[in-house]
Amino acid sequence: MSREAQASVTPSIPSVIAAIPARYGSVRLPGKALLQLAGKSLIERVYRQVEKVENLDRLVVLTDDDRIQKAVAAFGGASELTPEDCRSGTDRVAWAARGWPVTAVVNVQGDEPLIDVEDLNTVVDHLLEHPEDPVVTLATECPDDLIADPNAVKVVTDLRGYALYFSRSPIPARRNPGPSKVWLHVGVYGYQRQALLELADLEPSPLEKTESLEQLRALENGYPIRVLRARKASLGVDTAEDLRRVERMIQEQESNP
């Protein structure tokens, strides 16, 4: 069946695919998907964590490099080769999703081997139970030492739990004492498939380009984002120090199961 024909198929029952975009290039850690963490590659660590999630119909790595594809095949995982020119992980997932006859897609970062399985279960369950929500993500209470950190993205929501804004700046500003907490965005996204395809077709929006946060494209174009409470923040691998720190944490977990 052609990709175009597959894209027109509507699944008879709700189904969810988890996709892990993993490109080879990385400014700070080239080839980081293949770097070793306590005897396994980073991409295998992420894959093994996500495969514990319930109610998934498929798990797949999306990559632009045959070295990553071969590594995934070697540990028994599934992968698809996607174009090198995808602008972001979301664009890579959307490109592949055009050929998937599924209800919803979960985008899991390829550099977060400690992502919480229960938090991912929460996203999957919400997508299946609330098809009216086009985009779903996670947030947890922000530690004080990250509130001013521009690399830690914050989110504020309305009283129903839908995002009002995401920012690298501290939001809300603490001008007066009050009950409002600062929430740290956890970068996992769940999409109803049609919303994912529509968002990927839109041009980057003004606020998205200003903050360098692609989730703002959805808000600026009127797509609501449901923010669910995560049990904890995840720890990504962006630097060599991150790699060493995460490896120590994995070793501790495996020595004290």
C-alpha cells in the first residue's frame, strides 16, 4: 500500500504509536544516540524504557542515519528511516505519521533514558480517553534553582489545565505572594494524528521563533494543549557531563532494583 493510501485509512479501533526521533547529528554530542550508558546505547536505553508503556500498539525509532537504524535492529527494535532535512523531531514524527493509520502519536525525546513510564502511561491514556484534546503534554513543579534557567521551559495553565503560555522566562512573575506555583514543562508530546499533521504543515509562528519553542506554534494557531501533571521531571543527555550523571543514576538503579 502506498504512503498516500495508508494515510487515508481510518483505524477501526483507537491505536497509539510511540515514536522516538533520533538524528545522528548533535552540536554538543555528535552521534549521541549511539553513546554508551552502562553497557547499552542511549537509544536502546530510551527504547527499553518506552516499551514498558501500556496501551501502545507500536514503538518505533525515527532516524536519518543508517548507523542508528542498524544499532536499533541489533537490539531487536523497530525503526524507520526519515529525511535528513526534517527541521525538528516533531517534523520527523509527522513525516512518518502520514503513513501510519493510527489514532494518536506520542513523541518521546531520544535523549531521555530515565523518562518516567507512569507519566507516559498518563499521556497515552488521556489521548485515548479524550480525543477532543488535539495535543497533550506534561509538567511538574519547578525546582527553585531552575526557575530562572532559560534552558528549563516553564508553563502556565488555565483553571481547566490547558496551556496559556510556555516560556524560557520565569512565569508567572512572583510580584505578590499567592498560591500559584511555577510549573516545569516535561518535553513529551501526545498528538491526535490529524492535529500533528496539521501543525507540521504550518509555518513557524512569531512567538515560536522568539522563544525557540515549537509548542507555541500550536497555541498561536488556536490548538489547545492539555497539560497533565507529571510525577517528576526527566533528565536529558545534552552534554558529556549529562551522560556521566545519567550513567551513574542508571548504575545505581540497576544495583538496587
